[in-house]
Amino acid sequence: MAGRKDRPEDGPAEDLSVHELIEGPTEVISVADLAAARAAGPGPDVAVEQTHDLSAYATEELSGLTRPAGRNRVELPRMPARGALYRRALLGALPGVGPSRRPDVTPAVEYAVGGITVDRAHLAEYDRVCGFRLSDTLPATYPHVLGFPLALRLMAAPEFPIPLTGVVHVGNRITVHRPVGAGETLDFVAYAENLRPHERGRQVDVVLTGSVDGEEVWHGVSTYLGRARGPGGEGRRDRVERPVPPAATAHWRVSPRVGRDYARVSGDHNPIHTSRLGARLFGFPRPIAHGMWSKARCLAALESRLPEAYTVEVAFKLPVPLPATVAFSATPAWDFALHDARTGRPHLAGRVR
């Protein structure tokens, strides 16, 4: 597989130097600039952003996978159109239009689409936006983009247990069974499982699989939280002291265009990522980066060291406001993280195994 090496048994974290990282929509920050940013202190938006800490929602271990019996398969002739699905979800959220009560079980259906091919120009643009090398081998996160409309079709349905307009993406796990070439044709299947209660509402896993000629080559699990207020409201959470962030391997400046660029290549045009006004409607002072962009950017930094088959899982924590300066760290044990370079607040924690 081009551009990938076997995972080393051990090795110094310093091997992941800034100079090995791929140029993308981020900018490497000099030591002098970083010191000046730290001296400036927290910006005026920090207090507001802290109210959106998703650390409590993320789980260290994503739930195991089981295939429930009795699920009906629905074969679709093509990938669903995202725009129509988002419109359906918005209409369903209106009082008197959508269901008054969501079901307490996952839908007994799985959606399938076959014959999905890769547009190499689109793949190259995705690589550029996320910082991957140009290659005919798909990055681990790229099939998620290819198959996401199928998962969206599942989540936009009224029988989905969490309304699409209220979900929070708190975790993602991807298993690459083998390298997938850009010339291969993929078949996707999407279904939901493991609906369970959570102190802030309930969580559910949306599973997306990619196969080539009947062989599963890629497996993704996204964990979503549907927040709900109890009779007494959510109440005030006790402040938990966060651990000191790990030493940074690199610092990246994430520009405002990251939200727009990733929206273009992923098809996720949620205004919370692309518009200051849209972000404010959801309680954020400015747009935030897509969580899957953050995961992809971290994997791009590790790209030359990843084995041919592996699992990578992340827990999404505080959103990355745009623009931002973030610190990336990685350890010889294959743990990695993304933090705010100035305050140390966590954005993402992950590992490869």
C-alpha cells in the first residue's frame, strides 16, 4: 500500500516531527507565534465555548457490535440526496409535523446501495482538505464520506430513536480490514444498533460497512447522543479537573475555510460549520470544525506509519472553533490527541490498534 508502513513496536514520539506532516488547510505555527498567542490569554469567546464541552458525552470504549435478528434489508438504486434528507429532518422537527414520541428501539431495517465508485478528482480534493498524501489508496475516513448519505437516510426517518436535528456526534470507530484502492467498487450497508440510556439522554450506534465483491473491507461505527432534559432539567455538573494535556508533536493553525472546504468534499453543509449566524443559532459564538475532519487530520499526521489493517477510534470532546490553533500529540503506544494550543482544552482523544 503506497505511503504506509508497518506499525513499529516502539519508537520515540519525536519521530513524528512537524516536517513529516502533510501541507493541508492547516498551517504549522512557529515557536515565537505560539508563545505570543499564549501570552495573549484566552479570547472573549472562551466562556461561551466552555458551556459546550462534550467530554462528558464521549465514551472511552465504543460499544461492541452485534447484528440483531429480524432486520429487513432495503436495497436502494443510488445514494440518497443529502439535501432532501435534511429538509425531511427539519420538517419532522416542527411541532405537529414530526412524531410526538420517538421509538424506544432501533429501526428493524438496514439500507444498502451497491456499485459505488470513487471519483479520483473528488478523492484528491478530500486528501488536500484533510492533509493526506495524494494516493490511489483510500484514507480510512474516506469511505465514511462515500457512505454517509446512506446513514443519513436511516437517521432522517421518523422511526429513528433520536431526531436528526438534535444529535451530537460523540465517538467514531473505523476498522480497515485491508487497503482499499480507488479503482475498486464498493457496496455499502447502514443500520442502527445498541440504543441505550445516557445521563444526558440516550445514545445509539450507526453502523456503516463497505464491501468489495462480498468481502467486508471497511467498517465504521458512529456513536450519537440525543440530549434530553429530565423533569428537573439537566442540573449543574460538578467541574472535573482535566488532566494536563500531553506534550505536543505539532501545532496547526486551523483557518475558517476548513469548515467550508470540508463541507464541500463531505457533503455535510450543516451551517454550524460554515456560518457564524448558523453557529449562533445553535449556541456557538463562531463556526466549529467537523469532528470527522479533526479525526482525518490526525490520521493524516500518522499516515506514513499506519499498518495495512487497523482500527482507529476517537472520542470527540470540545468542538474546534474556527479559526483556532490546535496542538496534536501522539505516543509510541498509538494514542493521539488534539488540544487547544493555548488553553489545553481537549478536542479529541483517540488511539490506533
